[in-house]
Amino acid sequence: MVNKQIGINRDSPKELLHPYCINFFHFVNDGLVIIDLSKGPFGQFIEVNDVFCSMLGYTHDELIGLSPIDITPEDLYHNARQFIDRQKSGTDRKIIREITFLSKNGRRVPTELSSHVVKLNGRLIGFGIHHDITKRKKFEQDLILSYEKELQLRQELQNQIHQRIEFARGLVHEIKTSFTPILCNSKVLTKIVTDETAILLTQNIFRAASNLNNRVDEHFDLIRSEVGILNLEYDWINPSSVLNEVVSEFKSRTLLNKNLFRTYISPDLPPLWADADRIRQIVLNLLDNASKFTAEGAEIIMRVYCRESKLYIHVEDNGTGIPHSEKEKIFQSYYRSKANPTKAGGLGLGLALCKYLIELHGGTIKIEDNKPSGSIFKLFIPYTKHENL
Ligand code: ADP
């Protein structure tokens, strides 16, 4: 069939091709070439279509008789020669690969070649379709460049993060080394002094040092959470005993406020896969807030129960409450409510950390209004294993 369509004894491609093929040859959108691989060391173009000519900026007559090597960039000679040799020896008879030519004005033109070599009366004829892939290559190149740029930026960012962490670590170490003696000694003093004024003064020193200690820890935790290196130490914990410890600690801390504090902790809560210290930190922060943002003698209630494979913890107070517009913002770092600007408090990091820590445990936290006043902080932690664990 092929032999009938191609006049194999003639050199002229116009006679070599069946008339239907000639129409097709000049009609397609890709560059088409016919190469006589028997001619010269690297073959010669014996027919090329208009698209191929305009792809490279040559005229038809300029290309006919040239070898593919003549329009190959110098740095690719070696590869091109090897490819032609392989086609001639029959190893690469049907192939799709990328070939780059040099246009008449010196521009590199990358193409995707689909070629087929046939033997016709002792002559090796190669049919090739060249699809111009300049745009694709440019896109690939841009993609590589932006990937490399992204890599470089990521590296720079990582260096900055590393420096920031190292700086924060050093700072925390310096601060803690300086005030640990104040914390420890004032604690001892609160137990041994007998004079009323001295008791008051040492208690004040101890409370201030404890606050400072907590603020430093919060800051360091926040930095670690921002760069994703706040690692938790999970274990099977007994939620009832951990929360009862929190309750005792909170009671001992808040004696001065004389809060009415009630707890409803379900007995026999199942063991929870969690970081006990972080659970303490979360609940203590909520209780401390409930105490800070309520008047003396106000009521604080903590409810803990298990439902639908989740451990629920509610901390309710009847204090100032949180306006609806601030219920989300309050969990952002350094945000402090406008509703209680004069009240004592920290830097606005506690709730941001609570939220982050609860989410690391696979849970969530939200605020609801208490009746007739105040807030209810509701959080849950799932009993089922989650992706962070
Ligand atoms: P901090 O208490 O250190 O300021 P938090 O992140 O724990 O930081 O709380 C952020 C802000 O949310 C507080 O400054 C306060 O304005 C508000 N807030 C937190 N808990 C309560 C509460 N129980 N009642 C009223 N306002 C609260």
C-alpha cells in the first residue's frame, strides 16, 4: 500500500507522495519533513511544509538539501548525530522525542518530533512531524525558575525561623535564669514569714514572678506554635485525675478572689490520649480568665463530661461577658477585649495558645453567652485518634 503511494524510484517528493498526502502535508498545523537518510552523512531534507519553513524562518528552497545537523545548535550536534545514526541503524525507527533547531535568525526552536523511518528500495526515508513546543518549554522554564525561587525563599525563611527560635530560646533562658531565684525564694518566704505586711509583700513578689514566668512560657510556646514546632507529649491520661489536680491548683491560687467555684466532673471518664500538661495549661487558663474577668465573689462553674466519644469541658462565669463581635477575635494572639480594658490580664496570648493546643488534640473551642451575664467557654477533645497524634 505504502509502495503504491510513494514513487520510490524518484527523487522528487511531489512525485514521491500520493496527491492526497500532498494536500495533507501542506494543510496541517505542524511542521512536516521528509528526509532521505541515505544522502550525505546525516541525511538531507527532500521535502518540508510551509509550517516547518515559517517555524525556522527559512524558505522552502533554502531548507531542501540541508541536513538536520545544518540547522542544529552547535551544543546539540553530538546528540543529533547520535540520534540520526540510531535511526539509520534501525534502533530508533519509530520515535517521539524533543529536537531543537536553530532558526535562520539564531533563535532556538524546540520541537517535539514524531518520526518514522521506512526503507524504500534501499533508501532510508524518514517522515517527521515537528510540533513547536516553544511556549511549553518557556512555561516549563518559568516553572523551574519559580520553583527554584520558591526553594531559595523557603531556605531563607527557614534560616530566619531558625534564628528567631534560637534568639527566643536564648532570651527565655536568660530571663528564667535571672528570676527563678526570685520565684523560688519568694515561695519559701511566703511560708516562713509571720509578719502580716511581710506575708503580703512576699505573696505579691511570688505572684508577680509566677505571672512573669507564665508570660515567658506563653511567648515561647507562641513562637513555637507559629513555626509549627510546638510538639506535644501524648499519653493515655486519666482526665478526672488531671482535672481534679487543676481544680486544686486553681483553688489554692484564687483564694484571695473568694470566687464561688463549683465543679461537676463526671466520674469514670474514659482514658484520653492527650498531653496532660497541656490539658492543665488550657483549663487553668480558662479558669484564671473566669476569675480575672469577674468581680469578687462571682461564680465560676466547671463541667466535664463525655458524650459521643468526646470529652467536653465547659468553664462558665457570670462576669463581664464577651461581645458577639469579639467572640472569634478573642482567640487571636495579643487580642484583648474592649469590653473589659481596665481589668487585670496578660498579653492576650492565653486563649490563642488554648485554641492552638486544643486543635493539636483534634478538638475545638467556642464561646457562648451565659445567662444572665458572663461567658461559657466550651471545648471538646475527641476520644478517637486524629491526624495530629
Ligand atoms: P490574657 O488573659 O492574658 O489577656 P487571653 O488570651 O487569655 O489573654 O484572653 C484574651 C482576652 O479575652 C482577655 O484580655 C479578656 O479581654 C478576654 N477574656 C478572656 N476570658 C474572658 C472571660 N472569661 N470573660 C471576659 N473576658 C474574657
